[in-house]
Amino acid sequence: AAAAKPLPAYAGWKSPDALIVHSSSTLETRRSAFGTSVITPSNQLYVRNNLPAPDAAILDNRDAWTVAIEGVKSPRSLTLAELKTLGVETVATVLQCSGNGRGFFPSKPSGTPWSVGAAGCVVWSGVPLRNVVAALGGLADGAAYLTGTGGEKLPEGVDPLTVLVERSVPVKAMDDALLAWEMNGEPLSLAHGGPLRLVVPGYQGVNNIKYVKRVAFTSAQSQARIMSHGYRMSPPGSKASPDQPSVWEMGVKSWINGPLPDKGALKPGQVQVHGVAFGGTRGIKSVEVSADGGKTWLAAKLIGPDLGPFAWRQFALPVRLEAGTHVLASRATDTAGNVQAEQREENLGGYNNASWRDHAVTVTVA
Ligand code: MSS
């Protein structure tokens, strides 16, 4: 087998055993590393960067970092030190790349072939964005989108709009959004967007802008390519275009993290089938588990603490497995009654895969 790629320097503090290094800008958590403790430890959390991460020097004086707030009655720049005076809130969210599960598309869309590990559940601390807006006189007229801009240095000689990481989400997302400086109880690392990140709970990863330099309430969506053409639900065979749906709110999804086939055959007897389930902005009502590839389902138990609607819930079900081959699947229902779909929605970019069938695991008992 080829030697595992080393961790890139900016993520060198991560646990190599827990991660699959696809490239220097795409690290995936191993399915077997998720465990059952709800929170994903920072050193096991996936990383996805569309541009090279900024120089670590941007963390030298965190409190001096500035973010420009536009599209409010009194627009201006605020330092991180000033933001910290406006309020503090803590929220647990699922951070998931919109391409998580792309590896299950038989069409092999271009992009990282993530399995389940471009996701984690983490705790953020920061100031509620609505507090910042209130401090600046409220929203200006015509605000339809919340637009966040990343603080990367852009490569020279190219049209900035083709590389800029700038995303717009519907302005209603402001109610839950945070400008976060802490993750899992530590100052936010460079890999995850330190010193300051726009966190949009319940929305796909790409909308959670790292090293955020500008937050603007705009009447139109960003013209950056990553917004206009990237991260769209483009039908197979089509060309990406701004009129196709963007990857915004996450749908209801779950998957099994154990038992997994990677340790070889299991012994006959009882196993605890366990995994995670989340419902975007809506939270989880229930999870069912099947040990026969989806023919019959049993209600699993939600275990561990409920960290709110944006976090994932752990589930477990004791199942007796006799000798043979078993297809283990999970299917979640969110609090609005949406049931996780059996099939993925085919699309060019391999986004939003929540298919329970794709996420099923086959184990052998002998
Ligand atoms: N931000 C910025 N600034 N830059 C970049 O690149 N990316 C995205 C987000 N944000 C970016 C940003 C993506 S795309 C994702 S997923 C996320 O981020 C990730 O995160 P982490 O922390 O994990 O790395 Mo897909 O949908």
C-alpha cells in the first residue's frame, strides 16, 4: 500500500491516526474514529480549504483582527476585542462539507471522494451576529442575504471573483449565526478559521466562512464564482448556473459508525449498532436501524446529551447478529417529520448526499 500522506503543517497538531489525508487542503475523519461521545475532538475534525490557509501570523494578535460589517444602518469595522464586549453565546453545531458522501456517487463527480468523515459536531463560542447588527443600528433596507467573505490572500494575476471565498445565505440565517472565536473550548485554530469565523448553524460547511474579514447584508447574492456557479445542485449533464439551488440548509441525515467491517469478521452475538443523526436547523426526532438492508426497521435509542437542534444526536440499538452477511442501515426523522431519503439526489458536484442506502455498512459474522 502507498505510504499515508503526512499532515500539512497548518494541521500538523492533528491526530494522524484519526484522519485520511486526501490532500493538503482536504483531511477526512475516519469513520472508525467518531466514537460515541457526541463532540468531535478538534484534533480529529476534518479540514477543507478552497484556498491555501493564511499565514499563521494572523493569530499573533487575535484581538486586533478586524471585520467590516456592511448593510447595516451604521456600517463600520470592529475589532475582535470590541466584538467580545457585545455578547457571548455557545452553540453546538454539525460542521459538514456539502460534498460529504460524494464518494458514494457512482457518477464519480470531480472533487474529494469523501465518505462520512467530512463532518463533525463541535461547540462554538462567539457573539450572536444579531447583537452586532443591533449595535450598528439594525439592518439597512433591502437586506436579503447574509454574505461572508474569507480573509485569505488571493493569488495574483487572476480575477479575484474566480477564487475569493465569499458565500451568501438567506438573511433569516442571521438569527442563529455567530461570529465565533472559540471552538471546543480553545481559541479557534487557523485550520478551522481563527481568529474569527462566521458560523451559520444548520447550513452546509461552505457557508461557515473562516478568517472572516467582511460580513455584509446584501440585496443580491455574491458574484464570487464559489457562490454563482460552485456549490449548486446542478442536474447531471447540465452546466452549473446561478439559477440552480445553492447548498444551504442541511437535510436530515444519519449514518452508522459501528460496528464497521474494517476489523474483519465479527463474532456471532449481540452488537451495539451506533451512529449519528442530525436534521440541519430542525434537530432529530427519531432514528430507526435496519439489520437487513432496509427491509425491516426498529427504533433506536437516542443516547447521550442533547446539545440542541444544530448538533448531532448519537443513537444506539442492540442487535443480535448470527453467522452470515448483514447490511446495517440507519434512517433518521427530523422534528419537522422529514424522513431521511433512501436515494441520493443526483447532481454534478456530488453535493448533499443523505441517502441512507449509500451510508449502509455490510458486516460479516463468522
Ligand atoms: N472559509 C474560507 N475562508 N476559506 C475556505 O476555503 N472552505 C469552506 C468553509 N469555509 C473555506 C471556508 C468549506 S467548503 C468547508 S466544508 C468548511 O469551511 C470546512 O471547515 P473546516 O473547519 O472543517 O475546515 Mo465544503 O461545503
